[in-house]
Amino acid sequence: MQSLSYLAGVSIETFNNITKSRAIAILKNGELFGLPTETVYGLGGDATNPNAIAKIFALKNRPQFNPLISHVCDFEMANEYGVFDETARALAIAFWPAPLTIVVSRRDNGVCDLACAGLDTIALRVPRHAMAREIIKEFGKPIAAPSANISGHISPTSARHVLDEFGQELLIIDGGECEIGLESTVVSAIDSEITILRHGAISAEDIVNATGIKPKIANLHDENSPKSPGMSLRHYSPNAPLFMNCDKKNDLEVLIGFGDTLGDFNLSPNANLIEAAANLYKFLREADSQCPKAIKIAPIPNIGIGIAINDRLSRAIAKSA
Ligand code: TXA
Ligand code: MG
């Protein structure tokens, strides 16, 4: 039996030639499906079909000024839709396939305006997850896929999370638990400058090591700094109020620990930041499902992928901008 879900109308399916063909048929029909990637699950649709893209915005309740990432199977496909100068190309060659999204100038070549929120730039990513690449390759066109969660909520790191999020008829390809567990690093690479727009598993240090170029960090308060429209919003939030840098909790609260700060859940008893990133959204969802008065999180060292973890936590706490 293929379907792992016992709920009527919803299907979590294992990946094989039959489910791949179903996903392609869904894409050609302008419908959506749950796409596994190594970062988080995406809500995938044909990036060139404005009707499909409109459905993504509607289903997620996402503001239309917030553009989507177009997922491509390799650099050649990326190059059809975006203009890669030497710097952007160096990044792509060094990292892809990877949890790295590169924003470049857009070619007027098929990805619809709505997917790019009318900007003259486009965000492109070659995912590392082999199933994702295989589906894109077979489809032959970019798949627009935001994280498969209601806008502002916690991103899904398993097929089950996607089902919990949308609870309606949707094919979800089960690619297992996401290896990274945090959304991709987003960088803009235009006019030979690299700016990190969103922190992720690929760090500034990784970028320096691979390209010799020190990236800037987007500055929300500087008019001239490149920015990511999505980063000015409150994001990644559980329902319960969230507090960072805690080492204890009160009654009816949940403590998510790290290392020696044990907690009700522990992101990584050995204080491994990569393991902590992979567990973060799962534990936030589990903690939230207990309807606690508050979710408290132990201090996370602000190095490596810990920078991305702290970035997501601080956005989950922030008031809407
Ligand atoms: O890991 C990921 O990136 C996941 C998986 C599914 O690939 N996707 C994801 O998509 O996180 P989403 O839509 O949740 O976040 C995309 C981010 C948003 O902050 C958006 O504003 C930014 O990328 N973005 C998209 N196009 C952009 C552009 N042209 N310029 C600047 N930022 C852009
Ligand atoms: Mg998202």
C-alpha cells in the first residue's frame, strides 16, 4: 500500500515513478503538492503558471509582495531564468545543489510576475534533496515553492507537518525528515556584491572560503541595502509566547533545552548545532501542541548555523513589522 495516511482526502505518498508522475500531472494542471527538500518542505507549483502561483499565495495566506523561490534542477536551468555574473556563478558552482538561494537579475523568460512579486530579480535554488531535483528535472521548468506552512507559522520539516498545516486534499511526497531543518540561506549576488538576506546552513564564513568574497549582511534600516521582502515580517511563530536564552521554566510552560540545559525537549544533548537546527521546528511544534503558557528556549551559541537558529527565534518573537 502506498498511502501512509489514514485520513480521507489527504495523501502522504512514498516517492516512486508513480507518485513522481502524479506530481508532474499536478504541476501541469496548475495544482499544488508537498515537495520534500533538505531544508524544509515546500508547497510546490509551476513557477510559470500565474494560476498555480495565485493558489500558493491563497493557501498560505501569504502577502503578495513577498516573492517565492524558484527551484531548479541544475545551474543550466537557473541560467535560463536569471542573469549570473561572475560572482553569482562562482557561488552557484561552489555550492549547488545546496541549502543556498541566490537572488540575481531576472530574465523575462517564463517565471511569472506574481512568483517574483513584480521585482526585476529572481530567487533561484538547486535543492540538495535528490527527489526534489528529480521531479524538477522531469517537469523541465522551475517549481516555485515557499515553505509549506501558513504564512508566519513554523516551517514543516516532515510530511506529517505539512498535513497538519493544511489538513486538506494535497499530495505530499514523503522525503523523510529534513536533513537541515532550517530554510535556505538567501543571498543576493548582483553587481559583483554578495549580501546575505536570510541566514541559513551556508554561513558567511562558508561563502568567504568558497569565493574569497566577504558577504555583506542585509540591513533592514538602510534604504540602500538589498533586502528580502519576507524578512521584515514576524515569522516562524508558535501560538504560545516564545522566550529565548532561558534556563528554567514555570508551571504550565515548556522548556526546550540545549546541551546541559536539559528541558522537556533537548535540541541536542551534546550541544551539536547542526542537530539542534534539524530538531528546532519539530520541537517547537511539539511544544506548542501542549498549549503551554509559554515556550522557553535555552541559549544557543551564536556561531555557524546557531546564527540562523537565533535569527529564526528572534523573528518568531518579534512583533509584526
Ligand atoms: O529552504 C527554503 O528556502 C525553503 C524550501 C522549500 O526551498 N523555501 C522557503 O521559501 O523558505 P519562503 O517563501 O518561505 O522564503 C523565501 C524567502 C522570503 O523571505 C522571500 O522574501 C525571499 O526568499 N525572496 C524571494 N525572492 C526574492 C527576491 N527576488 N529578492 C529578495 N528576496 C527574495
Ligand atoms: Mg517560509
